[in-house]
Amino acid sequence: MTSDTPNLAPEAREQEIERLAQELGRLIQGADPERRHDLKELAIALMREEFIHKVEPVADVGAAPAPFNPLGTGVLLFFLGAGLSFVFGPVGLLLMLGGVGFVIWGGLISWLKKAK
């Protein structure tokens, strides 16, 4: 049934979806009353999982990763260290120092890329 599904016309596809939904509803309604809620949750979870896995774009396996520029991380570490230095001084100051180092490193990377 699933092998010929992509070849269906839009009207036939809608009818097939309605038929499957009715069949699923009959199966859930035919189950024990204690299990109906669990079966409904299972059906919803399976549908969500099917759509999530089918919609996600496939990443290129051979694609090179994006280059890392620590400039943004350095700014974040600097401000995080500044806030933390009020609570625990030595750790905050070390984070600020690390942030400054990352900002300098990121600035050098950006400057060298522009120079090329």
C-alpha cells in the first residue's frame, strides 16, 4: 500500500487519508476503555514523528562545517563574567579575561579574512 502512495492523485490521496483515519478511529474505539487514551497518544506521537522525520532536510554528508569565529562567544563570556564578578569575583574576572581573549582572537580572524 505504501509503495503506490506517491502515485495517487490528490483526490485519491485525500480519500486514502480519510479511510486510514477512520480505520485508526475504529481500532482505538474497539480497544479496552482503559487503553484508549494511551492508544490515542501513541497515534498522535507516531504521526508527529512521521512528519518531523519526513520534513527535515537532509544535510550534505561531505559538506565542510562552517568556520568558527569566537568573537560572539567572547562577548558573551565577557558580559557573563562581568555579572558573575559581583557574586564571585575571581571566577567572574577569569571569565571576563577569557572573553577578552576570545574577542581578540575573533577580531584577528575577521581582520585576516578581510586582508586576504
